[in-house]
Amino acid sequence: MKFWIGMAVTVALAAGLALSRTNEYFFYAGFVVLQFVVLATAWNILGGYAGYVNFGTAAFFGIGAYTAVVLFKAAGAPLALQILAAAVISGLLGFGTGLLTLRLRGIFFSIATVAVIFIMETAMVNWRYVGGATGMQLLRPPVMEPFESYTRMLFVTMAILAVIAVSIARYIEVSWIGRGLRAIRDSEEAAECFGVPTLQLKLFACTVSGALMGAAGAAMPMYMSFIEPPSSFSLTYSVSALAMPMIGGTSHWLGPVIGAILLGSVQQIVTVTISNEINVLVVGVLLVVFVVAAPDGVLGLLKKLRWWLRSSR
Amino acid sequence: MVAPLLQVKGVSKHFGGFSALSEVSLEVAEGERFGLIGPNGSGKTTLINCVSGALRNEAGSIVFRGEEISRLAAYQRTRRGIARSFQIPRPFHSMSVLENLVVPLGYVVGLNDADAHAEALRILKTIGLADKAQTPSNRLSQVELRKLELARAMAARPRLLISDEAMAGLAGNEVDEVLKILFDLNATGITIIMIEHIMQAVMRFSQRVICLDAGRIICEGTPAGIVKNPDVQRAYLGA
Amino acid sequence: MSFELLLEAIVFGVLLGCFYAAVSIGLSVAFGLLDVPHVAHPAIMVLGSYCTYVLGRYGWDPIVAGIALMPLFFLLGVAIYRFYYESFEKRGSDAGVRGLAFFFGLAFIIEVGLILVFGVDQRMVEAAYIGRSLALGEFRIPWRMVVAFGVALALTAGLTIYLSRTFTGRAIKAVAQDEPALRLMGANPVRIKQWAFGIATGVTALAGAMLIVVGPVEPSLDRVYIGRTFAVVVLAGLGSMTGTLAAGLILGISESIVLMQFGASWAPAVAFGLLLVALGIRPQGLFGR
Amino acid sequence: MRFVSFILGLAFSAVALAQSAPVKIGIGIAQTGTLGGGGKAALLALQMWVEDVNAKGGLLGRKVELLAYDDQSNPATTPGIYTKLLDVDKVDLLIAPYGTVPTAPIMPLVKQRGLLLMGNFSFQVNHTVKHDMWFNNAPWGDATSWTEGFLRIGQNIGAQTIAFIAADQEFAQNLANGAKEIAKKSGLKTVYEQNYPPATVDFSAMIRAIRAAKPDMVFVCSYPNDSVAIVRAVNEIGVGPTVKLFGGGMVGLQFTPVMESLGSSLNGIVNYHSYVPGMKYPGIEDFLQRYAKKAAEAKVDPLGFYLPPFNYAIGQILEQAVAATKSLDQKLLARHLHSHEFNTIVGPISWGPDGERARPAVPMIQFRNVADKNVEQFRQIGKQVILHPPQFKSGDPVVPYEKARGGN
């Protein structure tokens, strides 16, 4: 119950902010951070719970973005429909990739997902309808009431998506599915022997995770009013989606949220403060420091701190 | 005559050019205590991997309770009543002892969360791990891990339990403890296949024993008969 | 497509394929044999290219520089493996996921380090065999590709012999197949893996030298090679050296033919499509155990 | 008396300078990523202008402050950066990022808010949005303005067939598509076309295929990293005796590190540029001299022919427009920019209704007598001979390419 109140408050807060006189920059930066919350949460469903590392976040994100563009260009579909369709297509992509490679050891799945990025990017580069290699500028439709600007609307949309993603991740985590996924991560062979339909669960996780990544990607073309292959399929998305849960903690739904807010905000801040090579370094250094020194992320550190406080009393 | 619980008919398995099992056939009756012995690399673990579904056999068939199961996935076989323990314990190390049992209770038996927890606690009590229910499973001692392996197998409510070297590396009194658990299980009607290196334990426990060597059955009989068999002696002594 | 063009496509494909094999062979040891998810392999290779570039400014021939760098990179590899082992493999659980993240971070740090020192501009080296070609009538082959071809063959042959004929080599192969057995033999698997990872990294120095011989490099070039090198290693079948050469050739030739027939735009899709199909149909790779 | 008033005036303006808030000018410009090299040089030129204008007393008597953020060559970062500039930093004037791709995402933003945006070497980025307060500094307009020079030179010397190689990237494709259309209209026959993906390792096979197709000219639209590899492969394989002209749209051959490392293998290539020595603009030489000193300190492109003068020109244009209108009002400034011509260190600049240059002039130059390992040689007239447009022409093309290259 507490969780649902929290989620409702989050959405209400986002909407309230969007309708208030808050500085526009907040929504641009906030959109990006929330987008990473969705991506990190989605990644964690397969990567954190089941231990299967998906490097292909960029592929699912990019395909989501392009699905939205196709629908927008062909039918002028509204944003909600674009997001829904993107989720379906990216989910199918997740299902297909999973079907092909989830039978194999985890690392093969990881490599296959890298291959998916390149294949999808190449396909989009060669597809004239969506602009091909030159990319395409998109004219945003007029903003809907009651929002003052399109970006405010996108911000609220992304906040809702984040809440949906976190709710799904939490549902999976506390349900039988989550227990099965954890069993897979701990010992896939034992899981299978104790009744866990491992392939089905992994496929399910991969599909849901892909769908959420696609949904996150769907809002990007409207945010940029522009689409082109290299930035849509940028490796940055793959790395961030992996780094954020690692930094936050992978075993709890809160981990990727913390990681995304932390790393996402840091990235936003260094972009407008340091403004040179160092801002690229931040992700790398944080990632290495956390996986080496704090294997359970921020959540693990908090747990240790609490334990330490209790025992020192 | 009652149909046997498990029939293995002409099962073979190769790894590359190496023949791990060649045309192995055996039958296990309902309620039996069955021993499987053989030197290292003789194919014991490969055989039970084929039965439990971790591996697919190439030729032959595996029939459980009248049903051909050799094309079924491992989890489907578990749901039909085959459970196993692992030679090297493979607990779900991120979970508590109790939760380890909740996995099969949910996925195999189909209990809801509350019932599964109650049932898991009951099983832990019978096996003597109740006080460790909330302990993370990666903090257990060797004998506790062995017990957890068995408890988790029990939670799958099997008709056939395959115990893969459940006593390896245990001290004498610990071996007795585990043996007693297995005897008690058998008394409730569960058929048990025991794979064991500790001869004394197999001999005490089994009603019937099969000895494998180089992927073939070299003899079958009562424990007393097996020990005297010259082929078995040769296989073990490497003469 | 005329026969002559097809022949040309195959010749260029073979040269390109050997180049792919040479840049992948270190990974074939690190990932294929040792199971280390070494996504920083291409970054280390680019580091090798830059070291070669620095030595080149003092008049060193790039290939000589690459060979001279091998012992240094061997030590670097030993250090990296030691760190990886202490931080991840030893702790056991989740070594895969965390190790991957670690190597990703490492790759980033190397990349940015190179940018800070050398800037984002391309760097290249000079040598007698760069910028000239071997003329066979109408037909010309750039010498640098021929050099890459030679280095690839030498590396493959050297590693194959090393792994099958020497005691340590066989121990490395054993560690890949059956670690407990090796422990029983009285060998320390960690020491052997450390040694093997050192060799993999040393070989990568030479691959880096070749990378800068074949074309100019810039710090973020490693990203391009993450996919390609892993594709070659997986396609080869993990840990097979001759397989790595063969997989590189398949990739090179298919890219070259696709370029002639359908256009270069589709080349990356073909390479990675091949990888996906291989994973789907024959996950142990073309030459896997 | 006049002296006194001068002193007073100086004192007043100094007081005014100290008292009033600075005029803030904002830009997001790549310092890292693929566009980072160019972006660094461009930013240095802008900073030079800021120093110059502040030395002269600033804009409207207020000090000028330049706020620059790194867009990492990534279009996903620019919407955030520009809203930060506008809404948090409250900048008064905006300059667009270097390049088309990072600029595209901010076009709707500036249009919606009715802001003046000074373009920075992008290509047809206003085509869809049609913002009437956009002013590009680049010396080109549409694809025709860019490619016709190359094609006309070719046709003048009797070329009838053409081959195309283009990178699968935004700008190269735009350019190649435009060039193909014009080639078709002018009756040139296309005998070979190839698009290549980013990170192509080796171009030998492509060059070989071109050689086999025997075109009269080869139009190359490439990105910096590929340009070097292409030039190299051409030198090794040769494009054959039929090719009269080679080059056209190779990005990178304007950057000093690339020019320096390619050295003599540049000879014979005909390629676009924005400025080369020999183009007589008032003030450019002085600028380049000062730039060279600063560039050496900052370790950026030492010659700075390509982007820096045009970035300095952005500053000059803003300076003149603000001085003339005595205002920072965006609409007023835009109206003024549309209706006037501005004298800059890269010549007089005025714009058409679409905000692109009214009289685009993309110089097509041919590299001649370039030696290896020498940066300073490029400052001489004659190393980059201007073949087009007529007003800057400094020589006739040397053909065929193989001969101009000094090869066989």
C-alpha cells in the first residue's frame, strides 16, 4: 500500500511541477533522468533479477524510437499510441532475441544483444522512409491542454512510464516470477530441477524488459524533434542502463531508481559544469569504483551502514 | 506385476568423441531403495542428468510412471515427480534457507506464498534445519548444505528422489544423520536412487545395486552380491 | 558480378579477414579459453596503437614497436587479471555481471585517458609498407594489408603451437576445460590464468600496432571493435586459434562480397547477422569443442 | 576639450561596464566526440571575439560573457543544454552548435520561443522548421551551391561520367543526394555509387571497384576518419587514368592535423573548403596570426582556416547588429540581419529568406606541391589552388588526377 501511495504521489508531483511555473530546464533535464530510470529499471528485470546481461539496451531503445517515428509519420499517431506500439515492437524484438540465444550461457546472450544493435542500426540507416542515414526532423504536434509546453507533457509522460516500469519491476520482484528469476541467477541448473521453467521466465523477463526500453525510446524523437541512427542506437544507453543498476544495487527495485537518479543527475550536472573530456570519465570511474568496492551498490552500502549502526549501539 | 516407476531403456550419451553412456537399461520399482555405484567418470552423474533432464539422451527412452519423458524439460520432469539433489550443493545462495524450499513448493507443488512458507517450515523441522530457516543459505556449514539439498528435494514432493553423493565429505555421525533422513523419506513411500562413493552407506541403504563402468552396466544385484563381484572389484581397483 | 571482380573481392576479403583474426586472437584466449568477459580488449588494443604511435615518433618501425611492447603489455595483463580475480572471480557469485561492468568501466577510462593525453584527432604512423602497394599487373594490394595478413598468420601459428606444444600452453588449455582436474595435477589455476591473460594482452599490443598500420586510430575506435572481435571469437568456437583465423576470414570475405554485390551499407548487418545465426544454430561455434 | 570628453567617455563606459550585468551569449559546442576537434577550434575563435569586443567596450556598453557547454557531439544533449542556457543562465543571444545533427533538436525550440539563432556550419537544418530568425554562417546554401563547383569544373574539362562514394551519415548523405540530382540534370552518367558504413576498416576494395568502373570524376562525401583512409587507399591502389577530378565533399581535409599527416598524398585532390590563403578579406590575416598563437597554447587546430574565421564572423555580425539596433531584442535583431549586409573577416555576408547565405560561395580547391610533415606550408598561397568560384579563382585544374597527384 505504501508503495502505491508513493507511486501516486510521484505522478501527482510530476504533474504538479509541470503545471507550476518551474523553470523549463528542469523538465528537459528531468526528462532525461526519468528516461534513465525507465531504462535502468527495465534492464534490471533481466540483468539484475536473472543475471543475464543485456548490452542491447540501445537496440531496444532505438527501435522504440523508430517505431514511434514510423507511426507518427504514417498516421500522425498520438504520443500514447506511439509509446504503446514501441513497447510492443521492442517487446517482440526482445522475445525474438531471447528465443534465439537465451538457451545459451549468459555471455552469449550478451554478445547477441550487441549484434542486435548493429543489425537494427544498419537497417535504419538503409531505410529511406524514416530518413535513412541523414536522419529526419519532426514537427511536433501542438501541445495538449493543460500543459504549457510539449516538453512538460513529455516529462509527465516519462514520469508515468517510470512509475509503470517500477511497478512492473516490483510486481515481478515480489511475485513467483521474481523468485524464479532469482533462482535462475543463483543456479540455473538447480532452478530448472526445482520446477522453474527457466526458458519461459527468461523469455518473459527479456520481453518485458525490451518492451519497457522501447517505451522509453518512443518519447525520444518528440523530445529531440529529430531522429538519426547513430544517436538513437548510441552505446551510451547500453552502458548507462547497465551502470545505473550496478551503482544503485541490482537486487531490489529501488536500486536502479537510485542509480539512475544519481548517475543521471551527475551526468546532467557535469555536462553543464565541467564541459570537457572529464564528463565522459564520470561514468567509467563510478562504474569501476562501485563494482569493485560496493558490489551491492548504494543499497548494499545503506544496508551495511544500518547494520553497523545497530551493532555499534 | 506392477509396472516399474522408472524404466531406462538403451540410453546413450556422447560428449564429442567420448562415449559417456552406452545403451544403459535399468528399472526401478515404486518404493525401492536403489543404489548406483561406479568409479569416477563411469557415467553415474551423466545417467541421472539424463533422467532428471539436465541432459538429453541421444538414443533410447526414459519412461516414468508409464510416460515417455526423455523429451521433457527438467522442470516438467520435476512436476511429474522426479527430484534430485546435487553432488556439489547448489543452493539459491541469495535466498534464505526457507526461501530455497519455497521455490519448489511454489513452482512444483503450486502452493500460494503463505502455505508454502508454512510447509517449508514443516519440512525444515523434520530435517532438523528449522532454526536456520531465516539464515542466508550462503552461510551454512557443509552438512547443513547437504540437508538443505535434501529438504529442497523433499519440497518438490517427489515420487522418485535421486540423491547424488549427498554424503561426500561428511564425518561419520553426519553420514548417519543423512542416512536416517533418507530412510525416513523412503518410509513415506518415496522411491530413492542413491549415488554414493561411500560404499558402506550404499550397502546399508540399498535393496538393490547397479554398478556402472565406462558408461555400461557391469553388474546388478543385492549389496552383498555386488561387493563380491569380480567385475566390480576390477572396476574399482583398476586392475 | 564478373569473375575477376569476385576474385578481387575474395582477395581483399582474405586480407581483411586476417586482420579481423589478428585483432581478435587476444580475446580468443582471454574470453574463449579463460572465460573472462573482457570487453576492454579493444580498448587495450587501441592503447597499444597509441604506444606504437609514440614509439613511432622516435623512429621505431610500428611492427617492431608492437613486438617491443609485448612484454610491457604482458605485465599489464597480469596486473589486470590479478585485480579482476581478487575483486570478482574470488568472490564467486555474480562474477560475470560485475566483471562485465568492470571491464566496461576500464574501457571507458582508457578511452578518456587517451583523449586527455592525445586529443580526439586521428593518429597514424609511417613505415615503408604504408602507402605503397604490391602491383600484380592491373591488380594492386596495399602492403599494409599484406603485413596485417602476415602478422595474423604468425600470431595464429605461434599461439597454436604454444598452446599445444608447451607445458604451460597445455596447462592453459586444461584450465579452460577442467579446472578441478588441473588442481589435482598440482598446478595453480589462478597462476596459469594470470599467465594466459598476460599472453592475451601481450598479443593485443602487437594487434594494436597492426591496427595503426592498417589505418589511422582515434581514442574511441575501440567501440567499433567490441562487436567485431566478440563476433569472431564466438563464431570461431571459444578458444580455438585456427577457428579464430577461419572465422575472421569468413567475416572478411562475406563483408567484401556484400560490398561488391549489395553495397557496403549492409556489411555490418551481414557480419552480425552471421553471428546471430551461428549462435542460434551452432552455439559452440564453427570450430568449437 | 575633446581629449577631456574622450577621457570622460572612457570613464563612463568603464563605469557602465562594471555596473551593468554582462551580455550573455550561449552556445553548446562539441568539445568531445566526433565533432570535438572542430568544436574546440571554433570555440577558441569565439572567445577571441569576446576578448576583442570587451576590449572595445563590450556590447551596448556592457561586458560580453560567453557561456559554452560541451554537447559531446550528441544531439540528445542539446535540448537540455539550450534550455539551461535560456532558462537558468538567462543568456541574451544564442549561437548554434557546430554541425547539423546537434543543431536539429533545438530548431523547434528557438522557433517556438521566437529566438534568434546564429547557425554554425550546419547544412539545411532549417529546411523543415522554416524559422525566420535563423542565420547560418557557413559559406554554402543548398546542395547545389556546394556541389555545382565541383561538377562544373569537371564538365568544363570534358567529364561525362561520375562515381560516388558517400558515408552513411547525415551530412555526407545529404550532400551526395544533392550531387546525384544535379549530376543527373547536367547529363552526367553515374557509373558507380557506393555508400559505406561508419567504421569501415579498409577502402581498398571500393577504390578498386571505382578503378574498374573507369569514371571521369569521383565525388567523395566522407567524414574525417574515413577521409584519411580513403586518401591512403587511393594512393596505394590508384583510381586509374580516366579520373580527371577526385574529391568534392571530403570533410577532414580542412583540418590541420589531417592535412599535416597526409602531406604529399593530398596532391591533386579537389575538395571544398571555407577559406584558404589567397582569398582577400579585410582583417583575416591579422585574425589568423593572433589565432595561431592562441591555438598553439590551447593545443587546437594550429592553422584554423576552416571553422575559426567563420565563428569569429558570428561575433562580428552580432556586434554590428546590436550596435546598429542598439538593442538585444531578438525580433529587431532578426529583422536587421535579414535586411542588411555585414562585413566580416570572411567577407560580406547576407542571407536569403531561409536564413542561408544569399550568395553562397564554396571554394573548390586543389592541393598542389604539398610536401610531407609541414604545417606552415599551408599558409602559402598556391598549396591550395582555388578553382571555383570565379571571383576567387587562382588557377586552373591540373588533370587527370593521377598526373596531378604526381603518381603514375
